[in-house]
Amino acid sequence: MEVQMRIIFLFFVMISSATDEVKNLTGAEGGSITLPDPVVELGFLSLGQKPIAMVTERKITILEEIYKDRLLLNSNTGLFTLSGLQRTDSGIYYIDSKKGRVFSSSYKLTVYESVPTPAVKVTSVSADSCTLLCLVEKAEETSLLWYKDEEIVNQSSSALSLPLTVHKQDFSSSYRCVAANPAENKTHAVHVTTSCSGQNDTETNTRHHMIGFAISIVATVIIILVACNIKWKHFDKTTRKTHGRPLPPNPQAGRRLPCETSSCVGVALYGQSLTMTPVPRSGFRGSCDWDGRIS
């Protein structure tokens, strides 16, 4: 049956009238494309010289296995739709209608990679302007465009990123980054006032945190230095007292001791025998007080 259909197809191709000018069609991987000319009663669809489908009385017969479940015919309109597009589907397609409305048309289909969705980030903010950067993960056959309202203000082909500087007086305008190829486009809209103000607030908060952190470190260092200084002064005072002051009072200090004519004899701390200068006290003849001085 399939062989017979191919023979019939070749026969009609030989007697078909001259085709119209080739029309260009584009599609994206994974998408679908509908050929605009209908075949209702009898006709064929081919890719180059290879027949891929035959239509009889609004019913389609698929002649190539790879098009099963992907090539459909709308029985009401007679239009072919090819879904699940692949890069290998690119080529010139021919439609030959042999009954009813008789015609022959051709289409050049080009299937492109699906356009990546663009992302936008803020790279710098100043008092007068804000710089935005539009990015895509891959750029084969993809163009990047910046729109201000409906006007293109910056564009680049096959680039992974595209910057845009927006001045403060233009913050209220509408901006969007578009990634596009001949088959499709994807858009990322940007609210400049919100995006740039938020970034500015973030940077301000970051600076405040850094300043606060620096102040904390300085205060900590000052406290440590003051504490060390106090401790050193205490240590120095203690050391000087230990090496330069008189020995600690003898336990006998304050006691009245027998007194000779010119001196008072007592026992000093650590068992030393010392001669003390008498300090006569009123009303206490024949005695003296310990004054802690070594004579």
C-alpha cells in the first residue's frame, strides 16, 4: 500500500504545475508550525523529494515513521501541523493539492534552538544613575535587546550579556530586556525604581554594618589597652613598694619596751635584732614606743 502511494505521489509530482515562490517559515525546538495552505480532498506533503504524508477526503496517511504522532491534519481546515520540532526538521516542504482547489506551494522551514529566558541584575548604583545587566546562559543565534518603553536603546547579537545605564530622570520609564531569535523571543521586565532603590538600600545597610563592626573592634581594643594599663600600673606600684619601702611592722609594734639611756632594744620581724630610737611619750618615763625606724 505504501509503495503504491509513493508511485502515485511521484506521478502527481511529474504533472504538477510550477510552484509558487518559496515562503520562509521559522520554528523553535520543541514548538510547532502550521503550514498555511490547506489540502482537503486529495494532495501530498513532501520534504524535498521525499513524500511524508498523503491526504484523501480529509484523512491523512503518514508515509514516514518519524512523523507519526507529530504530523497532524485538521480535518476541518485541511491544514498540516508539525509538532515537537527538531533541528533536523529544517528544510523545504512542498504541498500539492490535486483536487478541489488545485495548487502547488513550497515553504522553507528553519528550526532554531529555543530562546533562553533572560535574567537581569543590578551591577552598580550611584546618586545619578543605575546600571543593569541582562544575561542569558547561551547565545547561539540569539540577540539581546534593551527596550525603553517601545524604543530599542541597546542591542547585541550572539552576546551573553548586555549592559544598560539608566539615569535618575528616566527611572519612571518602562524597561525590558528581550532575548530573541527569528523564531521566538522571551522578555524580562524591569522596574528600575524598585530594583535600583533596593540595591542602594542594601549597599547602604552593608556600609552601616561594616562601620558598626569597625567601631566595635576599636572599642574592644581601647578597653583592652585601658585594662592592661591599669594592671601594669598596679603591678609597678606593688613592685616598687616591695623593693623600696621599709619592712612590714614587727608584731611587737605598738608595744612599750624597756628603754635604756639612749636607745630601745627590740626584736624585729624575721628574728633580726635591731636598735630602735626611743620616742619618749609624756607620762611614761622609762619606756619607749616602737616607731618602725631602724637606727
